[in-house]
Amino acid sequence: MEPILCMDEEGGQVSRLGSNYSFDVERIGNMAGIGSTGDTRKARDAGRTIGSYLKKYGFTLDLAPVSDVNSN
């Protein structure tokens, strides 16, 4: 049985790998900015990019939320 290696990698401010320049990954912008465009392709592309680089580094589960509410 393979271990499950998890990461909370949402993009933007919540980027453990993406904000660490020791890792060769594409930097994803703020998710609120992507969401405000209303362009579902941008959201899908961001998710695919994050998923791809997490897989590259051996992560099998991303704990990023599927939905956030800005309550600030």
C-alpha cells in the first residue's frame, strides 16, 4: 500500500510549493482574482497546473478547498 502524501496548495497566498522558489513550478495567482473573472477555463487550468506540479513532487492529495467564502 502506498502512503498518501497531502499538501494544502490552493495557489495565491496559500502556496507551500508555489511560493518557494526552490521548486520549479508555475506560480498561480490569487484564486479570488481568477474567480472574479467568471472564466471557468482559468479556474480549471489553475487546478490542473497545481495538480500537475504536486504530482511531479510526489503528492497524492491536495487539501485545497473546493469553495471559499470571503467573509472579510
